[in-house]
Amino acid sequence: VAMAEQDICPHLDSIGEITKEDLLQKSKVGLHSFIENVLVSTLQNDCPYVGCGESYSDHSTLHAQAKKHNLTVNLTTFRIWCYVCEREVFLEHRPALVPVPAAPHHCKAAEQVRLLSNRVTSPHLFLVSDAVSNLHNLLLTCLTGMKNIGNSCYMNAALQALSNCPPLTQFFLDCSGLVRTDKKPALCKSYQKLISELWHKKRPSYVVPTSLSHGIKLVNPMFRGYAQQDTQEFLRCLMDQLHEELKEPLTECSMSGEGSDGEERRDGDRSPSEDEFLSCDSEPDNEASMTQPQSTPCSPVRTLQELHPKLSSSPPRSSPLRSAGPAYSFKKGEEMLLLSARKKKQSHYRSVISDIFDGSILSLVQCLTCDRVSTTVETFQDLSLPIPGKEDLAKLHSSIHQNLPVKTGVCPDTYGSQGWISYIMDSIRRWFWGPMVTLEDCLAAFFAADELKGDNMYSCERCKKLRNGVKYCKVLRLPEILCIHLKRFRHEVMYSFKISNHVSFPLEGLDMRPFLAKESPSQVTTYDLLSVICHHGTAGSGHYIAYCQNVINGQWYEFDDQYVTEVHETVVQNAEAYVLFYRKSSEESVRERQKVVALANMKEPSLLQFYISREWLNKFNTFAEPGPISNHTFLCRHGGIPPNKYHYIDDLVVIVPQNVWEYLYNSFGGGPAVNHLYMCAICQVEIEALAKRRKMEIDTFIKLNKEFQAEEAPTVILCISMQWFREWESFVKGKDNEPPGPIDNSKIGVMKGGHIQLKQGADYGQISEETWQYLLGIYGGGPEIAVRQTVAPADPDSLHGERKIEAETRAL
């Protein structure tokens, strides 16, 4: 599309004759410091000036004002800025000056000549020669931007931060055969495609995440439209959906030895000591979110979690526990189907998301009267930390926390890398604005003791009264990647505001040991920073970017939509962090991997070859603590390959020589050892029996329900909970492998006059007595709730829920 006349800069005529060699020679000036300072040259006729950009001493602006030289070129990106027009200008109509390549690379310098108020979505960048391009080969290694598709910087920053998490990215690249789902919108497939594009050898300069954006909008309507959203809310929604699509049930063998996260344990006479537990001041709960009005773009979404919880937990990753009942048996050959129709056990699930990001916290509440302690284990996906103020910092530093081995400042070499000027500036800042807030301070505030008194007294089960209490909590299990969310945004009834206080954070060596429970099995407690997401602006508007460390060369880069820029680590340390991703650091895991590589390269013949889980091997390659070998991910409980996995077993396993298997098994345990693959015949019989059972139940129900529909005035109409019916429907349709528990009509009934009657407004369906007896004979449960037929039918608008189950069974 041709550029409109009014968009052409009238000052382009002042450009003198300049060759590619001239610009190349200018770009070599001060090349050793091009990361920290942007060099800017004037394009004025016969002017040889080269000066610093506005991010440093801004000599270029001073020169332009003094000499009236309006046009300057950034010698890192070769983008041109006009000081008079106050915008970027392009030379596409002057091909003799600087040729535009066929596929220009879209990257951004560490600091642009001028930050445009309206972001340029299709910038024209000029690569003067291959020699200049070679100077930036390191800059372009394995780096790809993301196009902003309409206030989508919150999504782009989050995706860049995730894509630079090696365990997750390595899974989607090396274990692509495991990315299988029949759930809509198949977001895991979209994410896999995006990761492949970002890390492909022939990747473009930027990608457009249209498919993933469309999928996340289908999952959560909050992200529809073009209003800016909270990057942390996007991360939670994305990771929860990825878990739901990729989750697999844990077998009893693989669950042995694992904790029962989410279950409450109580020890009657246990009293914690101060050196054993720290505490936090709020109950962990699931957050609920409300969408932001369209009139406040670039503002994070207000959540209830900002008002109450510190712990951010993903939605429950197990089905509710169901009551037990006698087992249902099949006739003849069907008794091999080991399913309990009247008893549905609590299902535990895992996925690559839970393996990487899930940790657990042990919470304890102590009654100060009887010293009784109740404990709860909760799973978390990220920690939402408060930013303490001056008074809070004073309390923290004067309390027990100052005696703990917590780093209360930045890393010792931080000031050395920043220089004495930065040290003086930081000292002046602390003098005027109080002590510097560190990430360790935020963690200490998160785990600080909470007194339960006044309106917040503790209901003690032993005392049977409201009592004063104290709540404690500590980390029980550390995740492989620790996601930390700093609570910078506050949303009140009438206004919102942002806490812009700088929080210093270590790039290496974040030690979580002071906040670890005594019972924790975690051996590695130190973390190194992978990426940090920053929000620039206010609570009402702003822009998200991400700083990520490249796993290949160890350099830090700024990801600003489609622009990717190398930055010094001091830029990262001074960033206004909002979300941080830390990865466990362990030299021992590196040595383990080197040892395995050496064993695999040995020329000694091996008598046997063993099969090992490809997913576990990916953990071994990327985790600091991979845990025991988990071959149960591709085995059934009988030791064979499940029939539904047999056709893609090559995607699930890797063959290793005997010496490698023995080393891994002796080092990590687990198993079992597998040197022969076969499809399990027992599982095949069970699958056939399950299909037969489903067909029998569905055919019988449809037959009985049709007879019920044909009756004009049935003498007896019984009610059934639609919640239970939907669970049964999912089972007979094959969406759920386990049958529902007993029929539960407790939520639709109410006791009146010694009899159970239908609760007003209950969600129920109407079935015949024959259908009720059929389902009751299989699943048990109750109670039985009948609808009286002596009363004439009321107005249709008042018959909420009073319907025969018809529409729900048409699809059956």
C-alpha cells in the first residue's frame, strides 16, 4: 500500500548523499558498548556526528536542537526519526540510499531513538549489509517476537516468559507425541504449534499467535474483545486449560509415596515450635475474577484474590470424593471389568503442567487455649506476594524473621555490576523513601504470622467455641519452576491504584530454605531467575514486556511484542517486576546428565535394552529433581500397554542400553523395568465389557424414557438430580471412564413435616418409577422424591426445572 502524501516526512529532502559503507563505518564507533548505549547518527548533509541516544546522555537530541539537524538514524536498528515531525519516517521511496531487504527483520534496539506514543505495528527496519547483520548474530539466536494483535501485550509477555522455561518448552518440542487431547478447543495443540514456530531453525522474525488467542477466548470470555487484561490471569487460565487437556489419571502404583494434597489432617495434641513453622495470614482459596470495563484498557483485571488470599491455587485437580457402596457385578465374562459402579474413588491427575509448576503448602491453625493444631495441605501454582510498606518492613525486620538466614538485600555482587553511581543513587533512594524492599521481604510478609482474634476468631473443634488462634504455613513441596506474582494492583470500590515500589530480586541464588516445612522432601531449595514480566504504566493503562534469559547463550533479552533486544542484566535487576519465574538450580543434576551421556556413548555391548518413559527422560534432562522413574505413564496396572496407547507407543518410550538403565534406576529408583512391550489382553477385555455396559445402560434408559414420554398422565413421577444425571451421561457417552457414584438427590430435596419434598428452584429432571428403579438397582443412593399429580399444572414460567428428561437424552 502506497504511503499517503500527508504521511511522507517533508524533511527527507535534507538528507545528503550517504552510502552503505558510511553507515557501516559509523556503526563501528563505540561498538564495545552497544548493549548499554544506543548510538545515533545524524543524516544531515555533510554531518559526521555520532552521539548517544536518549536512554543515556541524550547527546543526539542536544545536537539536533543546536544544529537544526532534524533526522537521525539509530545505528543499531537503522530506524530513522524526525525531531520536527516527532515520528518515525521511512525511506522506501528512496531505494538509492538504503535498500530495503525482501524480508526485513523486525527487532528493536535496547533503547529506540524515540519511544512512539502510538506503537508501530509494521516498522521498516533497514539491514545495511551482511557485515552489520553478523555483528548481531548473537542477538538473533533463537529469538522470535510476537505481533500485537490488539492490546495483546499481556498475552505476548506471558507466552514469551513461558517459552523460556526449558522444562515446558523441551516437553512440547521433544515429546510432541504426548500432546494429545480430544477436549476443545485443543489449546495444547495451538501452544505446541506456537513453540515450534518460536524455536524453529528457520523461524521468522516474529510470529502471530492467532490460534492460541482464539482458543483462550473460547475458554474464558474475559479475554474476548480488545481490552487489555492482566497477564497473571492469562497465565493461570492458560496453564489450567493446558493441564485439563493433557492430564492423565495417576495409577495406584505411581501414587504410592506421594502426599495427599488437598486433604486435611488433624493432630489433636500437636503444638508447633517457633523454629519449626512460620505462618501466613490468610486461608488459601481459589480466586474468582471479574472482567474489567472496556473503558480502562491496559489495566489488570480485578480479582477477589487481591482482597483476601495470598496463595494462588489452580482449580482442583481431582474429582470429589464419593460415598462407597456395594460393587456391581456383571454376568458371565464381564466380571473381569474391575469397576465399582456404586463407589467412585477420588481420582488424582497429573500433567506436564502440574509436574513443573505445582507445589504444596502446609497450613496449620493453633488454638491458643487448648493448643490443638489442625493442618491442611493445599496445592499452589503460583505465590501471590504482598509488597510490604515502611511500617510492615519495620515489623518484619524487628521480628523473628531478621534472625533467619534470609537474604534481605540484593546479591552481593549487584553493586559491583551496577557501578558506584548506581550504588550512590540507591543509597539516596533509601534515605528519602526508606529501606529497599526485596523479594525476600515479600516472602517473609507472605509467611508472616496471622493472629486470629476479634471478628476473625478461630472455631476450635475441641473447645467447641470461638477461640483466639494463630495461623502458620510453610512450603511442603517446592515446584520445579516457582512462579511468583507481586500484588502491585489494588482495586477498591471507587478507584484502583498501582504499587510502583521497586522490589529488588536476585538473578541467582534465591533460597527458599527459610520458608520450607520440616517435613518437606525437597532437597534443592535454591532458584535462578528465568524470566520476569513487567508492567509499565498505571492501574488504568500501561504496557507489558518480558525479560528472559536465553537458555542457549545465557544472555538476557527484552521481549516487547514483535521486538527482541539484548539487554544487560542490570536492566533486568532494575525492572519493575510483576511476575517472576524461577527455576531450581542444581550442579548435581548437571553432573548426573553428563554421566548418563558418557555411559550412553560407551562402546561396550549390552545384553539387554530397556524401555523408559520419554516424558520422565525429559524431566531428567530439564529438572533439578526429576523424581523416581515413572514408567507407569505408558503401562497399565497389569504391566502391559493399554490398548488405547499401543498404536503410538513409540511416542511414549525411549530405548536405553542396560548400563544407562541400571545407573538411572540406582540413582532415582522407581520403575518398573521394561524390556518387552505387549498390548494388555486383560485391559482389552475390560474395554469391551465397559463398552457393552454403557450400551446396555443407555439403551435401557432410552427405552424406559420413551415409554414415560408416551404416558399422558403417569401416576407416579420421580425426581432425579440433574447434576448426578450429567455425570452419568458423561460416563455412558464415554467422556468419563469411571461411572458416577450413588444417586445423590440431597441437593434437590428438603425435609418438611417429616417427609422429603422437592426444594423450590431445584435443578432436577422427571423420570418414571421404572427408570428410577433401574438406575437405583445399579448405583444405589437416594433419597426418593416424588412429584404429586393431584395439582393441576401451573403456569409454564413457574415450572423451573420441572421437566421430563428429554432434550438431554436426544443426543444419547
